[in-house]
Amino acid sequence: MYDERLVFIAQVMLRLQPMFKPRQIPPQRRTGHFFILFFLLMTTVAIGAVALLSYQIVRELILQQLKEKALLKVQKGISEIDRWLAKRKAEVETLANTPTVATLDWEIAGSYLKSEVKRLREYQHFTLAYPDGSYYTTKVDFATGKNILDRLWFQKSLAGELYVSDPLISRTTGVVQVLVSAPIKNLSQSIGVLGGAIKIERVEQVVQSLKQEPNSYAFALNSQGRAIVHPEPKFKGTIEKPAPSLLEVKETNLAALARRMVNKQQGIELTQLNDKWYYIAYAPLKEAEWSIAFAIPRENLESQLEALNSLAVILSGLLVIAILGGWRQMQLFEQTQQQLTLLAQQKEELNQALTELQQRQLQLVQSEKMSSLGQLVAGIAHEINNPISFIYGNLPHVSEYLQNLIQLVNLYKLAFPAIPSEIRDFEHEIDLHFIETDLPQLLASMKAGAERIRKIIFSLRNFSRLDEAERKEVDLHEGIENTLLLLQHKFNSKIQIVKNYGTLPPVECYSSQINQVFMHLLENAIDALLDSLQPDKRVEINTQLVENAKGLNVRIAVKDNGPGIPEQIRAKIFDPFFTTKPIGKGTGLGLAICYQIVVQMHQGHIWVENPISGGSEFIVEFPIRSTAV
């Protein structure tokens, strides 16, 4: 679009060319004309370059807003599906924990589950499965004689996991469905599995609702890169009739996109698919191993830049007019040439003074911005801390009062077994049993959210003003071991920790702050591996003593064999609030705090590398003796 406007400007310049034909100038004045013409030409080029650069910057800003709007649209659809699946999970888990279902007696549990199918309406049927893979279903009143021992949803829930399956064909009904399954437990041991079959059409409706732009389309992938929803039928399949995985298609751009979706990444990018350019926004679900993408034709998204392009044409026309005006003023320039020569040294001095003033102004503005940012962050953290502490401190009392009220209701039931019909009807209407089981879960969720906010506040306070601490000699290996002990609940037996400790002397440092660096680096490595499909997950810690021109330094490296860090974001990872983690999981302050501790407090360096063997490696290096700042 904007190439056509450049052609138009060139045509205007060609039409104006006769006006620029050289006149017969006396020999003594040709030199003056030449310098004036050269100055005018250079000024025009400079103005044009600045205008083009400004156009590109504004265009990129507007385009970025349009891309973020498209990504937000995908995230909104994902949130809708997540809420729907979370509710189904809670329903199935609640039913699995009822005493009726826990009997595993189909004559008792069967009629109850059939009534729940009618009440909940979202389910096609419920399946009660035993550890040997045999099962009953509310679709029939007898054992089917079939076995689901090979079903992944059965295996996951028998192992104690609340799980949402990929689409599959029911062995009882032959209908495509999704199974939401939960373990039936006796104390801490799984004694069976309850599965609820839900329709795949709900997911298809939400995904299809994203398609509002002409020639746009949306699709959803499972954990294997196979399409759950896709406009091309050849890509859709089930566990029994699998379609080709998009990870293995010949089109490299589509395969790369599918790989990022399977790795639970999110973003929006310009990609060429089937010889056509699309902006593709994609993000993962939380409640299932699925991802959703929305493809918008490039021309659809960039058509909203039409007003900016029109403004660029108008400004280009004004620039042409300005050039003509400058040419008309050439005679005036000749008359004042002598005066300009006299003022040339003064102009140079003024330009130098202006340059120095601008540089000083930039330094003052940057200093004020950083000071204001620290005060703002500290103020926000302080203002939020009081109300969230009040909420967090009162949650245990609310939980206690809730238990007391439930116990009081149960005592009333025991004391007065003959319940009036009005009370019994109201009890069924509000589903008192569900409230008794769901309220503690709601309080637990509120407590987890409050803890999350407190952790963010703590990170904000650390970022705005690191607490002063005593500087002393410490054993860094001991600090690493203590940090691993605190993180043991996260990696446990899932991740192998390999320690290659060198011989280190006692190091003079702020021990609590250095331990905080270890905590952030190890947490990031563990999180990267937990989200990775790598079967052999490993974190390697290396320490050694190195020497440079300034003296002895200690070097600590934390290496993982996860997916690694893309080159395009490596320069941003130490920026405050920059994070690649899903929304709600990362604050974007951890690595910024690490940088502040290592560089500003210990006069050291911190950087990241992508080893040839794969994964990523964060390296910290600082002097064993340094002056406190």
C-alpha cells in the first residue's frame, strides 16, 4: 500500500523536474549556487529520512497494538474453555468423593450417577471403572464386558490425577467425546476411577467463535500436535483414528508453529502458510494439554493502518511543497551568504552547546525516571501489603467459622431428624452437600491467591530497594545446598540434580542476596524442565575459581537440558517485568533482581548461553573480595 504512495511522490517529482533546470549563472556566483543547492539537497534528505523513520516507528506501534488485541481475543476464548473445563473437573471430582460412588457397587452408584447425568446436563454419560479396567456406564444397566485398561485417562486418574483426555471414540456409544476423570480414593489410595463424558462440540463452538475476520480461521491442537478443531477435515482425528500430527507436516512454518504450541508457548507472529501471509496468535490452556491458534490474513490486520498511510502521503506532499519553497528562496540565500559565513563559528559553538545540553537533559530525565519508578513500585507494594495481609490473616478464621457452621448444621440434623418439607426442599435447591464440599476448596483457592499476591509484593519490594545486609565471608556451596533443600518439593524425583563443585575459598558477599540469586536461577531451570517434554530432565550446577586482570573471581553456572531460550528474547530476559511464563505464573522480576544483586551489589556479571548440547545455562561471576556499594 505504502509502495504505491512512494510511486505517486516520484511521479510528482518528475513533473516538477523542469523547474529545477539550471540557469545561466555568472562564473563568480556558481560556487555559491552549488553550495546552496547542496545544502538544500542534504536538508531535504535529512527531513525525508526523519519522516520515514517516524512513519515506521508509529506504524510498528499501531501494528503492535493490533497484534496484542488479536492475542487477547485468543486468550479470552481460552479462558472461557478453561472455566468450562475447571467446572467439569470440580463436578467429577466431587462425585468421585461421594460415599455413594466410593462404594464401587454399581447397584448403589448406578442410579445415583444416572440422576446426576439428568441434573448436570453437560455430560453424555458417566463411567465407573475398576482397577482391572472393567467398567460400568450409565448408558447401559449391565457390565459391558469391555476393558479400558489401555485408556490414558484411566491410567492417569488411577495414578491419582484429575485429567482431561484428548478426543476419543467411546467404546460403548461409538460417539466422539472428551473424558474428564478423577480418582476414587480410599484414604490416600486410588481404588477406582470415575469418568464423565462431555461433548467436543462446546470446544468447537468457542474456537469457531474466534473466526470473525474474512478468510480467517482458528484451530486447536492436543499435546501431540494433532488437531482437535481445524477447518481442514484431514487434520481432525481421535485417539482411535489419529490424524497426521502438525509437528510432522512438510510445511516447515506450520510444523514450527505447532511445536511452539505443544511446548505451551504463547504469542503472535507473522507466518507464511500455503503461500499466504497470516498473523497467527496462539496460547495454551491451563485445564487441558491443548493450545488454540487464530490465523488472520495479513491484509486484514494491516488494513487498519490505512489512515496512517494516508497521513504519510499528505506529509510527503507537504515535503515536496517545502522543497519548492526552498528553491524559490535561493536568491535570498545568495544575498545573505556573507552574513551566514560570518556567523558560521557562532553556529558551531551553539550546536556544540545544544548537544551538550541535550545529553545532560537526557541523563537527568533518565535518572529521574528510575528514581520515580523505585518510589512508585515501593509505594504500590506498601499500599497493597496492608489489605492483602488483612485478607490473608482472616482466611484461617473464616475457614474455622465455616467448619463450625457445617458442624452445627449436622448437629441440627442429628437432633431433629424430622426435617420440615420447606427446609428439605430448600436444601435440595441450594445443593447443600455440594456447598459443604465446594466451600473449603474456594477458601483454599483464595488462600493460594493471597499467597501469590504476597509473593509478588515481596518481589516488588526487593526490586525497588534491596534490603541492606551484613557483608561477610560465606561458603557458597552451603548456600546452594540450602536452596536445593527449599526447592526439593518442586523437583523431587522428577528432575536429576548434578553437582560439579570446584574448590572455592570463603567468599565475601551479601549471603542472603546471593542465596536469592541461587533461588531464582534454580527455580527458572526447574520450571523450564517441568513444562518440557524432555524425558531425562536434568539440572547441572558447576562452580569454579577463575582469574582475570582484576583478580580472582568465583563462577557459578546453572545449566538445564530444557527447550532453551530463543535468540530473539535473550537480550530482554534481565529487563524488569519481562517474562515468558504464562499469565499468572511469573512476575518478570526474578532475573531483574538477580542482575541488580550481581552487577550493582557485587560488581560482577551475569549472562545466559545456549550450550551446543541443548537447554540453557545461566552464569554468575563476581570477585571473591570486593568493595560494598
